Amino acid sequence: MVLDPKKRQQILRSIEKRVVKHHINIAGIDYDAWTAGMEARTPELLAGDLQSFETGIRSLLTELKTSHTAFYHSLPTELPPQHTINATLRDVSLNGVHKWMFLDVFQGGPADIAEIRPGDILETVDDAACLPPLAPQFTVGHSNTLTISKRGGAYIERVVVNVPHRKGTKQRPPMVEPKSPVHAMIGPNIGLLTVPYFPGAAGLGFSNALDGAVHDLKQQGCGRLILDLRGNIGGSLGFARLASYMCSGEIAIGHSLTPHRLRSGYSLQDLPAVPMPRTKLGLVFTLARFAFRDKSVILLTQGLGSQPFHNRIVVIVNEWTNSAAEMVAAFAGENRLATIVGNRTRGNVLGASNFQVGCGYWLRLPVFGWNTSKGRSLEGYGVAPDVAVDVSPDGLAAGQDDQLARAIEIVNGL
């Protein structure tokens, strides 16, 4: 694809307009200074090659100092492992050399199907070395040959990872959605609920699937629950259904903030309190209610009643727990509804939208802020665990999950 200077200029002006109008300015950025910086770099953005143009815009977006920013083409060639092969990676030092270790591998995803496991070490992608800090990127609709070091270096395997084709939507770039939720009984009365993603624009489909999973666990005698949010990508309002299963009544999960409300100021007592709708009809009524009003609201749980695992819940998180999953973890921790185990979460807690900016390019911007029920912003901070537990490369390579083992120990004592 060739972009002449005129088309590039149009894209830049569209990006500037969208940022100033829609960006949620959590970090207190001076937009005049930011746009002046864009103007100063415009000549080089117009003159360089296409890769330099895209890289330059992404660099400008990092200066907004918020998560959920991206610039991509409708047919992107570079997407992170979570969105393509359904896995996360950690930079680890092995014998003095930094390498990528597979940390979370989502059940039923392309990496899992290729029999990649947590603790495996990534050596090459299509015969090219892949070392930190440069993270591997993958393309939907393509296959990649990976060289993997297994079981602490005991042997090397070459595996083919097939990434199915997926189309992007207005809400998100193309991505392979991980299976969610996944549930199983892992003890006489301990249920494990794994949620790597909250799919769907409004989360109603996820809510139905979650209801089925919780019902099945209760039928099998689940009186203690471990909720695994490690590697969770984030997603939709389905997180409110998950939060609702942690308490019996309607209580505040947190509140959203629009750019207008953030600029003009607000009192928490003046924000409307809204339970997450349970049905499509309820969603329609809720959307109609706020069609012509500021959408800064207090989001409430749904009042699902008492559950047999209440007061006996442990939530596992790690550095790849993102966005909506962080909202759930913060809600559970602040209200003493669960014990949080693992590593501090990512700190990417904003609501985003995608905007077309011309020539097949999209701009992803955070357009909503989020504060917890206690008024804290998690952006840039994340959620700290009550019980800090890390995992080791050697332990994972041997099939040992220290975080899950500690969660079982804690939940058995509740």
C-alpha cells in the first residue's frame, strides 16, 4: 500500500481531532503541547516510508500516557499473542540470557492446540530468533512455525501454530477470542472458574454462559470457588455478571467517567446508579435512558442472591490481568468478598472505542475512565494481591502452578 503525503496529512488531522474530542485525559496531558508536538513531527511523518509513518503515530499515542491506545490498519499484520495464539509471555533470564517463557495458555486456543504449555520457552518464530524486549507478533489467518524448548530445556520441538482468520469490529481489532468461561471441579467442594475474556459488546452471551457454568458447579457441590483471571484480556460489560455472583444484593462495582464529566467535575452522589441489565430488552431500556445524557454512571451488581461459595472465594491474578478483569478483582478485594492471590495486575483500566481515520486505518482511544467503588483509579496502578505469589520457570516447566496451589490452600481454610 502507498500513502501519498496528502492522504497522510488527512489521517493526521483526523487523529488530532479524535484525540482532542474523545480521549479521556486521566494523566492530565496538555493537548496544546501534544498537538504542537504532532505538528513538529509532521514533515518526517509525511516523508518517511509507511512503517516509519505508522511507528511515528504510535509513538505520539504513547505520549497520551493512557492504556487502550492503538493505530492499526483494517488488515493488521502484527497483533500480540493474547489476541492471536491465546497465550501470554514473560521475560525470564535463563543462564544469563533473556528469553520469552509462555506464562498463560488459554484452553482451546491455537497455542494450546499446538500443545504449547506454561513454562515452555520460545526460541524462534519462523526460524527467526525472538528475544526480549522485542515481543513476537502474529497475524490472524496465518500459520507460524515455532521452535520451543520444553521441560526446562530437556528437548526442543518445532510446532506449527495455526491462527484462524478473524475480522475486526467497531469495538475491537481482529482477534481470536479465547474460550470463556471454562469451569471444573478440582476438589471435593472446590470449583475452578477460569475467565480469560469477557466477549460480546454488552456481555449478555457471556452472562448466559457464566450462568450455566455456575449452575453446573453448584450441582456438583461447589461450596468454595477459585476464580482464575490470569491473562484475562478484558472485554465487555459481562464482567458485571461475574461481580454479581460474589455478593447477594445490589452494591456498587465502580463508576465510569466521560471526558466531559472529568473536565467539568462531578460529585459521586449525583451520578445515577444503574444495575447491569440482565436481558436484551433491559439493555435497550437502559441505553434509551442514557441516549441523551452523560454516560458517567455508578454500575451496580445485579442482586443474584446468596450463593453457596459466598465468603469462600479466592481470585488469582497476574501481570497480564487486564481491564474489566481488574475491575472485578478490585471490586472483590475492596469489599472483602474474596482473597486476591498472585501478582499485581496490568493497570489498563479504561473503556475504549475505535475510530476510522482514513485509508483503512483505525485509531483506538480510551473514551471512558473507571474508578472503583471506593473512588480509586486503577489506571497505571493495577490491583495488588492480598497474598503475593509468583511462579517460577522451573516450576511451570515441571507442571507446577504455585499460584493455584496457594489458592487451593487458602480457599480450604475459609
